[in-house]
Amino acid sequence: MSELIKESYWVDSAPSPSHPPLAEDLTVDVAVIGAGIAGVCTAWELARTGKRVALLEADEVLTGTTGYTTAKVSALHTLRYAEIRRAFGAEGAATYATTQQGAIERVAEVVAELGIDCQFERVPAYTWVESEGQLAKIHSEVEAATEAGLPASFVTESDLPFPIAGAIRVEDQAQFHPRAYLLALLDDLRKHGGQVFEHTRIHGLEEGEPCRVVSESGHTVTAADVVVATHYPVFDRAMLFARLVPHRDLVIAAVIPEVQDPKGMYITPEQGIRSVRTAPYGEGERLLIVTGEGFTPGEGEVEPRYQALADWTSERFPGARLTYRWSAQDTSTPDGISYIGPFHLGARHTWVATGFGGWGMTNGVLAGQLLTALINGESPSHAGLYDPRRIHPLKEAVPMLKAQAKVAGHMVGDRLRSYVGSVDDIAPGQGAVVRVDGERCAVYRDDAGQCHAVSATCTHLGCLVNFDDAERSWVCPCHGSRFATDGSVLHGPATKPLRAVSAPPAPH
Ligand code: FES
């Protein structure tokens, strides 16, 4: 058996050229913060309309959630149309369908126009169930999706190698290699005068006419408009973090013979969610990509979840050769529609794109088109559906209260829980929260036995972090911030590192 690569296939198979950090003050038309799919598409669309754009990335381009997606470019989002119709009416569901399908067509158009080699394939999308008791949900989704204008139908057969009770099938969907596609856009962005900066963390945003953003190293970008596309938004004046729920999904990729390709993109809400697609791989082979075992970041152990997903894959696709594994973090909004538009109630020149709910490929492309139109002074009719300033107390109250109760539980309850008694109890490769001189410290012991300690208090709003055994990092269960073992920020909403502990516990 080949060695398991603990990295995303997309990152492993499409390396990116490096970009310089911001090293001087700059004036542009638009500063875009965050180089994932939403930031890259927005910067690219803007540059194509003649805007001077600076794209600023805290880490390296396309290494956040976009590099770890399953890359389904689909307007079918499990079972969402019946819910959207209930909450926003038939017109809202139709707008959602048209804009999501429009994003797929935009990708197809750009692939053809720029001649991008990114494994773009048209395939049908399915949401399947295996239990007869769940069929009513499928029927109602077929009905709602059809009414919304999607080419949907009810089927009882699929190309999956196991029986299903039924599924909704939607034609003309797509899948691709996300980094291959977006690296081509970055290339074209630079040809249109766009500037791309990596390792440029933005620490300050001054709104006005013009706006100013300030990097950690003190350089300023002056811009008429600023787009915040950092997943969990930084400079969150609108407190969107309180209206976003983080979740993490695990991904397994295994090589199968081409003859076993199920020829489509599949997802089931059953069994803790299972999502299946394939990608071109070696001669006569496909890479089977299976996602599932979703959980709240920072809650529970991760390794047993990977094992459960691997077991499911081997059982359902006998002979599949496990090759890669990785995980991705995303956020959902309480009403299931992304936040794309003005950043907050008083915003005139600051914009945001977030809360893609696991469907970032279409929503990221859509964000690029919609924000470009808004910044150019247009008023697209679908802007209202995605407007982050919408508040629907009746639609948001229950999920928001549930999410906030969970956060409150962590803020209070985690302070009362027991921790490992001493640093000596931490095995190599493991981490734990330990009291050192009365302070809660996050202590990680590396493979060589050396301990590394930082404060266990999350720099966002003060919850206590937990250790992620699979990724060897610290995760906050409240809003999903992730920190490296040296305390540096890997994932927001936190923007500041975990405080270094002055006297780390000595190795034993
Ligand atoms: Fe919000 Fe930690 S308190 S992410």
C-alpha cells in the first residue's frame, strides 16, 4: 500500500509560484483581503473591468479552505431548496438557483475563454438517501428545485456501487481542480495589472473616502474600496462572527480503477453526511474523494473520525487505495444563504463575502461577480438575497440561539473542566491544557520530547483552546480559530497569536 499523504490533493498536485510580501505603501482602486476563491475571483473580475487591484494574503494564496475543498461546482446543495422556499418564498428559491447555476456557467465560460487546463468536467449532482423513511425529503427537494428552475428529477438508480432508496439528480453541474483554475486566474490578474502579496497580514482597516488598510509590518494600502474575503471576516464591526457557525469536514482520497467511477457528484445527509466525487488521476484510474464526519472545530478527537471515514470508503468501494487525507473548515449562516455585499449597516466602501456553508465553489465565484457589480455602482436584482445586512429574526433566532448557547457553554464550562495534571502526562506528538503557575497553558510536546507552551486563552473572545490530534494545532471551540503549536494564527476570526508563556514548562 502506498504511503498516506496528509495533505490536500489540490495543494499537492498544483504548486503555486510565490508572491512577495507588501514592502511599501500603495494606492489602488480596490484592496482585496484574503486570497481564497472569493478573494481571487473578486480581484480578477474587478481587474477585468479596469480596476487597479491589490490582493493581500496573510499566508500563501489558495492554502486556506479553498485548497482543502472537495471542489464540487454545484447548484444542488444537499437539501436546501425546500428550506429556502419556506424561508424566502418561491422567488427567493428561484433567485438562489439562477445565481448558483450562473456561477457554474461563469466557470465554464472562463475555462473556455482562458483555455484553462483544470480538469473541468460536466457531471450530474445527486443527493441520495438509503432509508425509505427519508424519501419524502427527497421528493420535496425535487419539487422545490424544479420549481426554482433547476433540471432536477427523482431517481432510484445511480452509478454508486451500492443500492439507494432514492435521490434527486440535477443535470449540468460540474467539478474541477480548484487550484489549477484559480492559479490561472491569478496569472491573468497579474497580466491585467493586479498585484498579489503573500505573507501580508492586515491588522488595521480605516473606513472612509478613501479607505486605508495597514499591514502587520506597517505598510498602508489606500483604496477607494476594500473587500474582506478572509473566510471569518477580520475587522468584524458588524459582529458577523455571532451569526456564523463554524464546522469542519474530513476528506479521504483513494485511487480506484476508472471502470468503478460513479460518474457524478453525490452527497447524502444520512450517516453523518457522506459526499463522493472523483477526479482524473493516473492512466486508467480516478481519485475517489470522500467527505464526511463533520464536527464543530475543537470538539472531540479527530483521528477516530478519520478512521470511520476510511472504513466507510473501504466498505463501499472495496479495493480503493487510500492515498490522501485532509480537512476543511467552513462557516454557515443561520438562514443558509451566504453573506455577500456591504460589510455592515453604515458601510459605503467596505464589502464582505463569507458563510458559504460548504458550497464555496459556486458562492466564491458568485461573490466575485456580485461584489464587482456592486463596487462598479450597479444594483443587481439578486443583491438583496445575499445582503449581509439582512436580519430575519424569525428565520435566524433558533439557530443563532443554539450556536450562542454552545459558545456560552464553552466560555463558562471549559473553565471548570479538569485538565491533565502535569506536563509529564503529555505524550510526544500530543498537546493538552495544563495549569502552570495558576495560568491555563496550551502545552504541546514534539516528537523529540521538547515542550512548547502558549496561553490557552483564545485571542478572539477568550474561550479556551483544545488540541487537534490530527493536525497538531490548537483550536478554539467557540468560533473555530486555529493556532499553530507556536501560537501563530492559522485560521480566524482571531487575528493575534496565542500569547507566549514566559517560562515554558521544562521537558521531563
Ligand atoms: Fe472566538 Fe476563540 S473565542 S474563536
